[in-house]
Amino acid sequence: KTPPNDGYFIAAEYKGAFDSNDNWLLGWTALYQNGHLKQRGANTVTVSGILRGTHHWTADNEYLLNGWVYVVSNAVLNIEAGTVIRGKEAAAQPNYGALFICRGGKINALGTRLRPIIFTAESDDISDPFDIPLDDEGGGGRGLWGGVVLLGQGRMNRPDSEASGSGTNPDGSFWQLYEGLGDALDPVTSQPLHRWGGNDNDDSSGALRFVSIRYSGKVMDSNKELNGLSMAGVGRGTTLEFVEVYANADDGFEWWGGAVNSRYLVSAFNSDECFDMDQGHEGKHQFWFGLQGITGDEGMELNGQPSGDSNVNTPGAVPLGEHQIYNVTLIGEGGAGSGSDAMNSRSDYYGRVHNSVFLEFQGRDQVSSVPTYNGTVTHNLFWGNVGGNGMVDTVNNGFANPLLTGIDRDQNELLDPRPQPGSPVFAGFKTPPNDGYFIAAEYKGA
């Protein structure tokens, strides 16, 4: 029977939920192609080079990033819930897969809780959580492809002297090349592909919701890497919620400048920091969870300005980087060690961190490794960080076991970082601002 032509029903000239090609309706069914699990009936669409105009990636296909892919100015990439995007695996740039959303371009990656959008390696069997071992000693599955990069038109307080290049936009604001990259141009429009920065902290790069980024991260030069999710100059017009980065070869999330806000982020088993900020980032953030494996670096590295190497601190350069962070739970590597601090606040730092829990790092609670510290880090709970307090405010922060239900770093379903009844996280918290973004949460931690 022909369905009604009423704008809702879809014409389907057969009975049942599937047509003769076995196109799937709900869930996943086994069909192995090229050594990994694919959706039943899914085709692989290879994507490369520069994307102009509007593109729609749908869950009935899988998409392979064959080298570096750019969504340029005025282009839009829409990704349907449940879609799998794979990065080509290769050692050298730009042969491995990576996705760059350039200044003026947009990505709308709108997954759902039951149908997330997955960015992963070419060889990953997404039905088998054990197929790519973490293998902390040897790196395991980290760094198999590049990652996702958002380049926006938000503000920075000053360019990094170690960047490949920087300059001034026509309005007098700064631009900078993404670390380690040259000034490549779109051959059709001459748009710079690797520049970020401007004067618009309300800029939008689109939206990421219910997105999982796995086994990514590449070193391009000394101290210059692609992270799981890299955000340079990304404005607060961008939506960033329910995003995880798993087993990345560098930081899970890194921000340079801009003012994008975020909620519900997970950074797990990454090789460097869980969360990293630099160059005057001004966003609002709440409900972050981070878990280190047996190797890793700081839980959070919070830079006010670029630091190290040839950089010279310029106290008071604006924007000051007065970001606000509430309700974070960060669990370090556990055991004895040194060097991986729970929080490293650096170089003209003005940020605020409240209502958070930091435990089991192989370093100090908080350190300020570069002069000019103006941050406000209060109403947090620290426990079991083997290097001591460092410079943490011992009056306005707590030091007690948060009584989390279960901490475990193996793939055995024993991790349960929720606080037990009677945990000290339910006392001594700071009420988040009632500003329309932060959510009232009467506890510390994520």
C-alpha cells in the first residue's frame, strides 16, 4: 500500500523494515569489510582535499578521511547521528586522515546518546573494545590518525613566538598558524587553510554533540601536535557538549584563545594533558571527567599566554584568559612517581577553577611553573597526589578522600567514579554563577 504523501511518510515500495539490499533500520549488524566491522549495507565513501558548499554525511555510509580534509570558509559539513568517520592510518603528514574546520567553515556533528558520531582509526573494529590494546608501555593504539581541528575567528592575547607564522588581520586583531603548519592556501579562493584568530569571540564553528574521537594524535614538530580535539580561536557561538577523546597520542582537548563553552567532556587514556588552554581562552566549562592510564602528563595545563622557548611574558596582555571551570573530576595515573601534576597554571594566568576533584596524580596538587599567577582556584578537593600541595591555596580548598565508588584503569567495567554517600564532595562547594549557562550543582566533581 502506498504510504500517504503527507510530508512525513517516506515512499517505500515494499513490506517490512528492510528492502532487498538489507539496509538497516536500527542498531548494528555484523558485516566485516577490510578487517573491521561496518554497518550492514554501509558503503565506504573516501573523502580528501577541500570541501566547498554543503555536505551531508549519513549513517548508512562510512567515511574515510584520506589525508587532510578541509571544510573551508562558507562550507558546511552536516553529520548524521550514528555516522562513523575513519582516519586513514599513515606515519607522515598529510597522508594520515585529519579533519580541519577552517575559519568561516562549519561542522554540525549532532549525534545522540544512543547513536553517537564516532571518529576513529581505519582499522578499529567498533564492536570490539579489546581489538586495539592501550599498551601504555609501548603506545598501543594511540596516534593512528590525526584528529579533529576547529579553527575559528576568536581572540588571542598575543601570538606564540614559536608558531610557524603569525600576523595582523585587517581589523588589527592577530592571526596565527596552527602550531607546526605552514601557510597553505585554497587554490580556488586563496583562503588560508591553517590560520586562526580574529576579533570575534561570538564566532560559530558549528556544533559537536555526542561525538567520540578515538586513537588519534600526531606529532608534527617539537611540542607541536594534533590533539584529539584541537580548538584554536573557536567562538562561543559553537556548541560543544557530550564529547569524548579516548587514547589520543597527545592532549585530549586543547584550546588556544577564543571563548567556546563546553559541558560533559571526557578525556581518557591520553598521553599528555587531559585538558589544555592557552593564549587568553575565555570560555565557560562544566562537568569534565578525565582519567589517565599508567602514563600521562598534567590533568590540566592552564596557560594565560604562550610560554617557554623564545616567548617573553607580557603581563596584562588582553584577553586575560579569565575562563571559568566548574565540576571537574580528574583521576591521575596512581602510584608513586613525579612530574605529572594535577594542575599546572602558567604564564599570566587569570582563570578560575572551582568545585572540582583531583586525585592520584604522580605530582603536586597545583604548580605555577611560570611567573605572574593571578588565578582563583578555590572550593576544590585534592587527594592522594604524591608530590604534595605545591602552590595550592590550603585555606580555600579541601584535602580529603572523595570516596569515589571505584577507581580502575583496566578494561574490566570496574571504574565507577561517582561519589559514595557521605563523601566530602557534598560540602564546601561554591554556587556556580546564575548566568544562563552554568547548571546548579551542589557538589564538587563531575
